[in-house]
Amino acid sequence: MRLLRGSCIAASVGLMAGICAADVFESGIALEDPDFTRSASVLTPGRLQLEMGFGFAYGGGGASTRSWTLPEALVRVGVVEGLELQLGAPSWEWRRDEHGRHEGATDAAVGAKLQLLEQDGWIPDVAALGFITLPTATDSLGANSVQAGGGVGVSYDFAHGIEFDADFIVSSQRIEGENFTEFELVLSASFPIVDGLDLVAEYTGQFRSGGGDGPEHFLGPGLSYDITERIVLDCVVGFGLNDLSDDVVVGVLLSVLF
């Protein structure tokens, strides 16, 4: 799961994530969370959105590793037209692996998102993402240094409520004293089931250069439920496709637009 072992913005892989690319002022909520595909939309100036949830992972590299992370809190603020700022507060993580039990805070992060294009005909929504992580984590759960990254998110709404999202993120990483660059590709599609409930299918690939473990691949389903026009509940389950990936990852997110 992307960012499961880091802060809500970017402690382990990229910036933030979301499922819906709707205009958040006119059409509801566009989500930004580690366990969901990034949205290419930007909050309207003066709007604030709070997102929080939890992540769970089991397995990974053949080891019986388990980890829980919460509350994965993210605050998003619309600053000017086409620009929002984001603050990811440190989460608390519980992890058990071959080295024993670990517990503590994760890294915080700050970032920004700039909308480059709005959907018009066959032109999709496109946004640029940028972020830095801050060394707020317990020693064994963070990079212990400032890390940075950025990328591009693309969203397109088809007829009948069908939506496609694609993201490419590059970030610097440091795990257990080892520095490397991580590339992340995320592809997802959402399909309406009934009014207010969407089915989501998502693929995530993580690739590393200059160190770190080999690539990780995940594929899984999710659900997005509009409790109200301003409150959305999301859940995604990912299954690892290779030996280096966690066997199962789960993310749950509650998002409220003010």
C-alpha cells in the first residue's frame, strides 16, 4: 500500500492520494489519502478538507510482518484558484516483524498541488504535485532526514459516472540508513454501482533505483460511499502480486469538506 508506513502525505512514496476528481466546490469531495489514487482536482479557494483513516498491511518479502497506522490525518486548504496547500500530521504506527515489535510516530509532511489543466473535451484534468517530509518519526519508523518528491496526476471523467485516474510520482527515500529513489505508478478506474456508491479497481507499482528492495506490485478492489455531499467514506483492499510485496493491504478513509 502506498505510504502505509509513512505520513499521510509522503513518508514512504509519493504525495497524497484520492479517488474522485470532481470539482470540490460544485460537485462534492475529491479525496487525497495515502491508500487511494491521487486526484487531479484542487480545492476551491477558502475551502478546507479534513481526511483521516487507518492502514493495515500483512506479509511482505516472505516475512510475517504486520503493521497498523492511524489516524493518517491530512488537512487540505484552497489558497488561490488552482492551488492548494496540504499538511500531513504524524501518524502512530504499530509494527511487528522479524526484528520484534516497533511503535511510534511517523514523519510529517507538507505539500502543494497546482492544477495545470481542467477537463475539456478529450483533455483530462492534470495537476502537478510537490512535497517534503519532515523528520518527526521515531528512529525506526522514518527517514530521520528531510525527503522530497513530486509528480503528476491525471483524471478523466467518462460518461455514466465512469472515471479513470493515473499518477506518476518520484521521491527520495531513506530506509534503515539506505538512500534511494522511488518511482510510483498508480492506475485506477471507478464505476458507479448505485447512487452514492462506486466500485474502484486499482493497480500500484513501486520501483526503486540506487538501493532499496526490488519492485512491488499491488492490485485490488475498493468502495467509495457518499454519506452526504460533504462526507465520504472509502475503503480499498490490495493484494501483493510478487514476493517482495505485502500479501494484503487495507486502507480506510473518512473525508469531510468544510
